[in-house]
Amino acid sequence: MRIAEIFYSIQGEGKLTGVPSVFVRVSGCNLRCTWCDTPYASWSPEGPDLSIEQIVEEVLKHPTSHVVLTGGEPMMFKDIVPLIVALKGHGKHITVETAGTLWQSELPAGSIDLASISPKLSNSTPWQREGGRFAAAHEHHRINLPVLRRFATGGPESTAGEEPASTSRVVLDRQWKFVISSPDNLREVESLLTALNSQLPTEQRIPPTDILLMPEATDAEALTVRSRTLAELCKQKGYRLSPRLHVYLWGNTKGT
């Protein structure tokens, strides 16, 4: 796989905020978010092609059990499956950060400990960036309800409204992270959740505590201002506020 970077840091977002983790950032993405903060893994992919063995060797240099597979879009690549299997063979906890538009059917049960699914709202569509040449394709692909349903159920499709056995789930835990540019985006979040939950049995529906609102900003001052607004929305709805701790600590820079 083409790899933009591998680095050891702390998780700055979501349920595992603050946990020391090795990040493996694949280079390549099927979307083009206008506010993408890692253009070197999407808009202008860069980095060397590394074998599974080389990636695992680099990961094992660092004293943590947590590995985050991010991008770009890691679910684009078939080699993500043997990479996850290899890392699980070394006892690693695997988080996959994904837009939830693609699925790898060869993933074995229990291979993803935490899926961090970030469906892209309309605020992500690049109508102006680079003359809007990616806008139509991005808008067409940014939401894929069948794939989102797969993540919600843990992987296997439900049969007769029953939840798949825990031993058959590919995904063991999930968090649903939404990038919010303005409070108006919340209506879109809730519309998507309603559409998705309507396709799920009651016991599988996404609880408010698994919904994370994250401010769209890449500097500490803007993050603070927007986080205060999102904090009030989280209090009203029972959602979680996802900070971007790494930005507060190091700024919007590579390797953090």
C-alpha cells in the first residue's frame, strides 16, 4: 500500500482520546472533502509503497497496543485486510478511521476493535476547490447507506431482524463522528441518523452516546470557539463532543 506516514502519537479524537497510538495513514481517498486537513493523503497523495511486513515492522517499534488505520480512506485497499490480520496477530487493538462509503468483505470476525465512522455531510463537498472538478463525484459517493448499515450491525447483515452473534461481528465497537461547520449541520446529521436507524432493528439502533460532534477547524482558537457551541448542542441531544486534542498540543501538522 502507498503510505503517507506512520507515526507514534496520542489519539486526539473520539472515545480513545489521549491513548498513545501508532497511526498508519494510507495515501489515497475516494472522496475530496473541501476542508480536508490531510491533502497529502487525498487531494495530492504522496508517500512510498510499503509491504505489509514493512508496515508491521515500523508499528512494532513503538510501545503501545493501539494502532489507528487512517487516511485517506483505508477501506479502499484490499491489502488493509492482511495488514489488520497481521497486526491482530501481534495483539494490537485496531481502530479504523473511515468515511463509511466502502466495505471489505474479506475482513474476519473481530478484526476491527473500533470503527470510527465519519459520514461526510454536504459541508464537505468541494464546489469551489480546484474549480469544483471533484464536486459531483464527491457528492454522489459521500453517503452509502448499505455500507453504513454494515458498520452499524458490526459487519454481517442481520437475519430476520436479529442481531448478529458477537462472535461473527467484524466490528466490535463503533463511534459516529460528524464534522460540524455550523449548528445548521445538525439537521443533516439527524436526518441521516433517522434514515439509517429506520433500517436497523431496535436493539441495533445507534445510541446518542455513540454520536460525536467535532468542530471543523484546524487551529486552536477556532476549535475553542466552535467547541463551545457544539458543547451546548451535545448537552441538548445527549451526544458527545469530540475535541481535536492533537491540534491543541501541536497544531495542524504532520506526524501528530
